[in-house]
Amino acid sequence: MRTACWLLLLSGSLIVQPDNVPPLFKTYAPKMTFYYKSPDATLGPKMLKDLLKEENITHPFFDKNGHVLTIVAAQLGDIAAGKSEIVRQYEAEFATAPTAGRKVILRALANCGDKETGKRVGGWLADPRFADLRGDLEALQKHLADPKRQHVRDRPAKSPDDLDLLWSNFFITGEYSPIARILDVFDLPDAKENEVLKRVAKWSLGSNLQQHPKLVELVEKNKKDRPEGSKKVIGELIIKSP
């Protein structure tokens, strides 16, 4: 279960054998899990620089867990959203980063890129050094040019990968919007195609309710406005103290 693996990594529960995960996680996982408590956008460029170090970006862990890089990249992007000076620092790392690192930067820019980013992407597309990333660059260019482009929190969750990204956005923002999308999963029909999504959503919600008092507060505050499906799950997972 990919969501389970990543959330445990974020909470530190899997960091029991340091050689099995990139050194980066020991330093940043707790900070990124509770970033919303003490937001500091300068953490983004610091984390990116550390991620791009050989001992992290080439760590064998990512051979089988490449999706974790996508989640880290999304969080970097969420940290920099609306902060042009941080976005410029991400872009400055692109040329010298290894290919895997460049992909992380492009994914981050999908969440935080601005008009200047669009110009930078055009320049990268014209540079033969980055020909191997043409597809990624063109996709980012199209995304940034779309006036109706959406963040994962702006659309219904359709897969466990979406849930990963929604939780990651909550860890950065501490806001209800990504949680609302997760709760929406419980209001989907009880059909076979929704079984896995509902199971992963319930596991992850239960796990995070135990770690984040802020999450409990948000869910309880909005419970009255929820449809019956999600309201029922909230009642099951939030156990009132006697």
C-alpha cells in the first residue's frame, strides 16, 4: 500500500534501519509531516539541495519507491506556492541537477510555477542538454499555460496516489480543502471499483487523526456539513474521551 508506506516514512515509523532509506528522511520527514505548525519557506530550497546530493537522489530506496520522489516534489511545490523567490531558487538548481533531480524540480514547479517559470521552461526546451526531458518539459509548459490548471485538491480523488498528494498538501498547509477531498471518498457508491480507494482513505485518515490534533479539529468542525457516508466514518474514527 503506497499511501501506508509513505505516511509511515513521514511519521518516522519506518526509519529504524537508516541504511534502508535515504539520509534525507531522518532529517526532514518529521518537519514535512508537521510543516503547517511552523511554516518556513526557506526549508524548501534547503531540502531540495539535500535531496539532490548523491547519497539521497541515487539511494536504492527510490528504485522501488520512485513515487515517494513525486510526493516529496509536490510538497516542495506546495511550500513555494505564491513565493516567487523560492520558485527562483528551485529553478536555479535545474541545470546542474541529475536527471532524477530535474524531474523532481519539474514536478515541484507544477505546483508553484509562475509566469517566469513558463519562460524558463521555454529556455530549457531549446537547450539540447535537456532533450531527454522534452516530454516532461512540454507537459509542464502546457500545464502552466492553462488558466484553469488544477491542484490535486481542486478535483475528486481517484486513486491512492491522489490520497498521498492530498495528505502531503495537508501536512504543508494545515487546511481543510485537501481533507475534504479525502472525506469525499467515503461518499462514493459502495461499488467494487471504489473498495481500495475507500480502504486506503480510511486507514490513512485513522492514522493521521492519531497524530494531528489539528486534523481532529478540522474534521469535527466540518462534520455537520458532511454527507452521511463521510459523517459515519468520522464518527467511527474519532473516539470521544469519557
